Amino acid sequence: MFTLAHLSDPHLAPLPRPHPLELLSKRGLGYINWLRKRRLIHRADILDAVVADVKSQAPDHIAVTGDLINLSLSNEFAPARKFLERLGPASAVTGIPGNHDTYVRSAIGFAQCDWDDYMRGDERETFPFVRRRGHVALIGLSTSLPTLPLAATGRLHGDQLARLGDVLAGLGREGAFRVVLIHHPPTEGANRFRRLTDAAAVREVLRKHGAELVLHGHHHESSLVWLAGPWSAIPCIGVPSASGAPGRSHDEPAGYNLYRIEGGPGSWRCTLIARGWHGDGIAEVGRQVLIG
């Protein structure tokens, strides 16, 4: 059995003091929003509790689907690197960036530079990259692009969409259990200003070539949507923010998911175990067999 932990959107707090020049951009509005609201929602002590609980479950691997930081300030990237190291070595932790990790144009490439060995494949390839852990193959995608103020959209940039089909098809022929990691969910009906703009094209690639799981963040809530696949539906699953304080917003309080993956090609079994804030700590809040 292989156990995969999935957490997302830690939005690491506290926010470092920005240089005044860094606020002469979209960051200025983001900083006001942080002071007014987000600093109360994303708490370091809540995230510490989640990390401690993840480690107590002793997963074989941990996936982090973006938004490690908040405004892509120059002094946010090093603490986020230390956060990843706290979760584990790069061989045991896979990360991808979210929209807050490339908040403005001047921050393009910072995440991949500072967090490089957590965001590359076994062959050192960039997005879409592949990490094989036994029969499990993690496929990392990036939808992280700077956007206009008040927007939080994403897109598979570069040649990712063109290459994704070949990656999924090849891993399918090998009999791998394919786990797609993406920040923005490729689902229908998303808010215009928060959507994945090429979601329909991503869904078409998945429909044609298949995957066993699609894991995402972005919306700070637990969700399960079934996407069309070539033989059976594909579970597309989101998690709350890993630092979300209970009762502070319409978002769900902090949580993460575990996936127990058993069996082999043609006879997979995958059980989702949701763990989230309950009372004054983290506990199991749901369990569901997804495959098998």
C-alpha cells in the first residue's frame, strides 16, 4: 500500500514586511486585503497543527498544490523553501506553484528557482514533470501566471497542454497509477475571475488519455467532481487551505487528504481519508472509496 498526503494553499504567515516599492503593483491591493482579512484567516499555529498531523500519519509521499505564499514578495520565497524542507526532503515531497506564487510579472520564475528540487521530475524535467514512486506516478503541472488586479485565473502555459497527453498515455501503457497535480481545478462552472482559462482543453486531454486522480487546491474547500475519462470517471479532488482558521471566513477550516493506494494495473483500490479541523485539533472527518 502507498499512502499519499495532499495539502494545499498554506499561504504562509506571518507576511514579511514588504519594501514600499514592492507595493507599487497588484501587491498593494493584496497587502491591504492581507491586513484587513487574510492575516486572520491564515494562521501559522493552524498550519503547524496540520503539519504535525500529516507527519503522524507517516505518508509515503506528500503533495502540495500551490499558493505557498501570498504576494510573491522577494522575502517570502526562502521561508517557503524552509516550509517544504520541514515537510520532508525533495524525494518525499512534490510541490507545484499557485497563482499567489507568481503574483506579479516581476516574480516569474522565482518559485521554480527557490523550490527547484521540489518542483522537477525524476529526470530533472520541468512542467509537466513526472515523479515515479513505485506504481504511483505524480504528474506536476503549473497554472501559475501573473494576472490583473482582482483576478486569480490560471492557465497551462508553455507547451504543457501539448505534452500532457503524451505523458498520460505513456504512463497508462506502463500501468502506473497516475496522479495529476494542478493548482486551479479543471472543472466547469468556476468564477470567471478565478477559473482555469483552458479548463475545457485540459478536460479533453483527460477524457482521451485518462488518469486515476486529479488533485488541486485554489478554492480552499473540500470538493469532489467526477471528470470524464476514456474508460471510467476520474475523481478530481480539492482540499481546504492548510492554514485556514475556523470561523474566520466562508472558507472551510484547515484540512488535508490522505489517499491509500493498493493493488495494481487493472485492479487498483484507492481510499480517500479526509482529515480536518475538528474541535480544537485535526481529526478524521470523512472516508470514501474512490476506486475499487
